[in-house]
Amino acid sequence: MIFKKRKARNILLIFGVGSASSILASTIVYRSINDNTNSNKFSIFNLRKPNFISKNNLDLSNLDPSITDINIKELEKVKPQENPKLETNQDSIVVNPLVENIAKEQKVPPKQKEEIKKKEENTKAQNQALFQPQPPQKREKLNRVHKKLIIDGVEVDAIVEPPRERIYSSNDIIKGITNRKPYQNNAVGEVISVEVTDKLRKAQVDKVKKIGSGTGLFDDFRLHSWIKEPELDPNTKEGLAKLTKVLFMTENDRYNYSNLIHRFLRLLNSPKIKEFLKEPAQNQYEQKIAEFKSDLENFQAEYDKFDKETYAEAAEFHKLPKDQQTDQAWQPIKEKFRMLEEKKHELEGYKERKNVWLISNLDPSKFAKLAPRVDQDLEKGYSLDPNNSYINENGEIDSYAFSPAPGFNNVTDRLSRDNKERRVFDFNTWYPLNGPDILNDKYPGWTNTDVTSQYKDKLGLPDAGVKLKSLKKDDGTKSGIILEIDASYNNAYAKAKDIIEKVKQQNIDITGYKIVNMGKLGRQSFKEILKALPDKIKLLKLFYEGFDTSDLIELENKEIDELGLYTTSNNIYDDIWTINPLALRKVAWVNTNDFNAPGGYIGGYIPPSVIKFDGLSFDEGDYSVDSNGNITSLERINNGLRLAYWTRNNEPFFQGGFGPGLKPDHNEAGNSWPLGLDLSRTKHIRSLKGLQFNDIEGKNAGTRKLKRLKLYSEGEYFNIDVDDLNDGQFDTIMISEMPQMPKTKIWFSDKSTKKVKITSRNKHQLTASGKSNLQALFRWADQLDKDGYKVYVDSDETKQYIQGSGFIPELASNDVKII
């Protein structure tokens, strides 16, 4: 028995060792032949998952041929070496708060050729030396002060943070990208906290209940008709019936009622409503509610019956022979449909009789308590807005909107300051100019007189298209002259440069230059006209009819105090509007205060509006390139990007479509920025390589990203070099966050461009980063053919690398033009 057990054990041991040895041997053999060659292995994955992994740190050394990126591992992270500290001259005007260095470390894929690696390392070292952020300085201590404020007639103790002066970096001053007349967005400071007292709370209650303003809870202008007209008394059955009928008589009546009812609706639907009624109404409450319910049910039944009868008669009419379907036979049915519509509005009134009666019987004296959350806003220095106040379900006063403390409304203060201090023809209110006044140079407090005849012979003016206006301030303190040229007149356009030259030769003091209808006659060039303008201009107003603003670069070296950019097109917010920020280098103020609403008036008139620029653009002269097509300098473009994205981003013009953050002068990262970039006029720039989207001074964290990018192309192919793809930044700078409304887009200057051709001027390979950028290019460029994700290459080496990456590479024919 013992023998048998021992024998079985030995046999089991032998088979176990044998099986393990077989498995081990098979594994060794398999691993020895499974190298990085294109072995005959076919993998099937779940293709419902995304094809591409948009990362540039993937390990591509051991891959199977596949059309997807599923299960690709990331490279092991290597601790970067510390960059040598760059000593800079720390002037007293530089204020850089402590932020982390967000400059992206360039990842170099493994197994690169040695000479390529050395060249890239040298380039990287040069970039670090040029663009390394300055060592951060200690942020200046904020001086908060205790101050007495008057809010709604109540004196309160407050802690206030006075406005801080905006300080420019010394490097930006040297580059010439700061405002020559420093701009302050917030000059009122900020209320940090307010001691909330019972007096302040009571003042809020009194304000929203005040009679005479026409905006308070119980003084709403929509309630006045209920009070003034005895026959509309909601406490009588006849009066309530008439009142509810009036309230729903027209679309405008229904709109007004809807805007009124929402202020009380929470309480009306609350079980606590009875507590807040006047005493007589409290005693009648249950009886009235039952009565309203019964009346509604009865009228609903009556309406349903009449509705059914009317449609039944209409159906019978349409069954009649055609010769019997006369207008006379239809007339009674038509009248019934008219009555049905009246009954429909009457039914709406029945549904609202309860609410109308309840609102009419609310006791204002019982509303003396603020909602708990209101205290939070009072503590921040805000007060209730009567026009937006409402009653919540507990009978407490709340508001949809709050007003800043007097003297701390940054928006109206900035508008007032700009109108008073930045406008050449100034006025002391925060209101904008409307469209007609913009066009006709009508400013509040100024008198406008046509003086064209006084200059006609001196300047050799044509019979039409050129005007001169004299503007005098009503208090006699200031005056000026505006020279207007209408480019829709051929003679005026042709003589514009000559007229400006004569003005300069004769030393005629022109306060403002104005050109209207720019581009109305088609492709008009204004380069020579703008170049002829004096080097110092107080006011320049330009009215565009087309989207081409490229001629503005001629203003770069001209000191302009006020620049107004307007259009009479309906597309003031169109994505196509872009501007070269370098053109504004010496412009002290770009006017964004004036009328900027799209849309026209009856008859087709479209008023002039301020253009909303949400995109930047650059020109051929803004970069340098060698004979081989390699870009050697992007300094001007990067200066322009920095001017708009950071240095002057506290100015409204450079904040794109979403406006300022909470601290526009000292935390530019919180401001919005132009989301578009047009590089279609820079023929050799095919990607975002070398462009700086972060704050290289280190003051702000974060990166400026793009929603729209336009690139240069010519013909069917978009030609892009391997180097431009490897460092293209498409995958990191184009906004990829969801939801995409609207979708991020890349498009090309030539609408016939449908394909991508990859070249390699310097015989470099496409890296993992290049692949990621190529994927991003296809993702955002709807203009490209996506069928098979086919790309064209200029070498077998590039073709082999792309093979299996999700793209189909083909060698391009020699007759394809490469620019």
C-alpha cells in the first residue's frame, strides 16, 4: 500500500516537472522570435475604442502592426536635469509672483540616431537659454484698509483692498510690447468684507419694497393696472374675470405677466402662502382655492366640448363635395375657430386666477426677512437689486442679481474712466456711443460743424468723398478737427495719400483721421494710405466692409492715442476677424466701449459697431527663414503673442470674447484671450513649432490654447516638414476638452487642399510627438480627406515609420510641388 502511494507520488512529480519545463521552453522560444520585425502576426481589438492615443510619451519599440493604439505602454519617466539658472537684471518694476515653471519638457524618443539627438539637445539648450522664466520674486504685500462705506443709506465698517498699480516687466518694456500709456482695468479696488448689521439688512428689505421706483416687489409697473382700475378688482368675481382676461389678451401682455409671476411663484406654490396673506384673504383662503379649482374644471370641460364640436364641424365640411365647400358655408366654422382661440386665452386666465388673487392679497408688511444666503453677498459688499428681487418658498426676500457697493463697480468705473481719460473727444459718463453717433462723430457735450469748404482749395479735395469737421466742446475748453475719407468714392480713395501728405506739409492740425467704407469696392489696398499718416495721431477711426485687416501693420510705429475699429456688416463677432497685435504696439487705447450689438433695423439699415476681434494674425515680415526653408527666428511673432496673451491682456481689446477675470490687472491667467490664430499669411510656418503660449516671465501659470487655427497651403496638398510635425504643438495647444461647441478647427488658406504630404528637409525621422501632432491635425482639420487616413511622404524611411500607426503612407510622386 505504501509502495503504491509512493509510486503515484513519483509519477505525479515527473509529469509536473515535465509540464513546467515545456511551458518554460515554449515561452523562451516565443520571446526569442518575437522581436521588433514585422512578423506575421495579426491582432484584433475592439475597434469601437478610439484609434489613436494622443500622447507623445508612448513606447513604440515593441509594437505589432495594428490600426489602433490600444494597449501601448508609456515610456518610463526620466527625471529631468535641473536647468542652469539664468541670471537676469531684476529691476524694481518687475513683480513676478511665485508660480511653477510650466515650460513643457521636450521628450526625445529612444533609439534615435546620435547626430540627430545631439542636434536636438543643442537646440533645446538654446531655447532654454532664450526662454527660461525669470526667477520668481516675492509678491508685494497687499495693503488692506478699514474704511467706512455708505450702502443704501447705511454706514458700515468694511475692509477694502485699494487698487494696485499694474507693473510691467522690464523685459517687455525693452521689447516695446507694453502700453506706452499704462492701462489700468480696475482702479476702484475691491471690497473684501463688510460688517453686516440689522440696519443694513432692513435697508435691503425697505429698498425692494419701496413704492415709487417702479421696480420693487410691490411696486412693479405690471401691478399698477390692478390697483388703478376699479373694474379690475381681483377681490370681486367680475373684476378677477376681467383682469385675467386682460392679462392674456396679447402676446406682450402674456410676456409681462410671465415676468411678474416668477417673482412670487415659489411662495405661491408653497404651503406657507396663507401666512403671508392679508387677514380677510386668510379667512377666505380655503373657500377661494376650492372655488378657483371648481371654476377651472367647469370651464375646462366647456372648452374641451367646444373644441371637439368645432373640429368635428370642420371635418364634416371637408367631406362635402368640392362645389359645396363654399366660403359662405365655411364662415360659421371660421367664426367658431376665432371663438375657440378666445376661449383658449380665457382658459389661461382661469388657470391663473388663483395666483392673481393670491398676489393681490399679499401683505407687504409680512415680508421683513432676507434669505440666509443674502448675508453672504452683503458681506462681500453687494446689495440687493430691486428689479431682480423675488420671494422664496419661505416668504424670504432674495435676488437673482446684486449690485456692487457705491464706488466699487469696476465695469461702469472703467467705462467712465475710458470715456473721460482715453477718448480724444471725451465725455463724463459710462454710456457708449450708439451706431449713428459713431459714424457721424457725435459726442455728448460736443458740437459738430462741417468745415470742408475751408480746406477744399488748400488740400485739393475732390467734389465728393472727403469731409472735414470741426468739433468744439460746449464748455469751450477743447476743440478739434476730423478728416474723413470715404473709400467708396474712387476719387477720394485715389487722392487719399496725396491729401494726407498735403496736411503734413502745410502743418494743418488734424485731431482725428477717419476712413469709411474700407473694402466696399472690392480688394482695395490701404497700405500706402495708412503708411502716409503722421507718426503721431490723436484719433484714428477705421470702418471696414471686408474682413481683410492686414494693412493695419503699417500702424506699428505710429503713436496713436485712440484707435476705433468698426464695421457696418452684420458679422461683428465672426471668427474671420483677426488682427496682427504688432500693429497695435504703440496704440494707447483701442476703443471697445461703443455700440457692438449685431443686427440691423427695419429697412435693412445696419448701424456701425465695434468689431470684436477673437483672433490674432501675422505677416511674412514677422519671421526669418533660411534658403532651405528652415525658420531661423520667431521673435517678432512671439513678441506679438506675448503682447496680446499676457503683457496687455488686462485691456478689454485683448480679452477675446469672454472678458476679464476677477483680477484683470494682476492675474492675467484668469482673463480670456483671443481663441483664433491665422498663420495663412506666413507661408513657411506650417505648425505651432517654436511659438510661445505660456507666460515666459513666470508670473502666470497656465497656457493660452486655441479654438481655431488657419494655416497656409497651396493646391491639393498641405506640405509639412517632419521637424514642424515633431514640435508642432497641435496636440497640446488646440483645445480638446469636451463638449466641443463649436468644434475646434484647423483649416487651410487654399480651399482645394485635401491631403497631407510629409517632407524631411533635414533627413529627420517622425517622432512619437510628431505622430501625435499628425493625429491632432487630422482630428481638427475637417477639410482633409479622412478616407483611410492616407498621408504622402517623401522617403521610404518615413513611410516605414508611419506604417502601422493608423495612417496609410504612400510615396508622393515627384511632380507634387513642395513649398
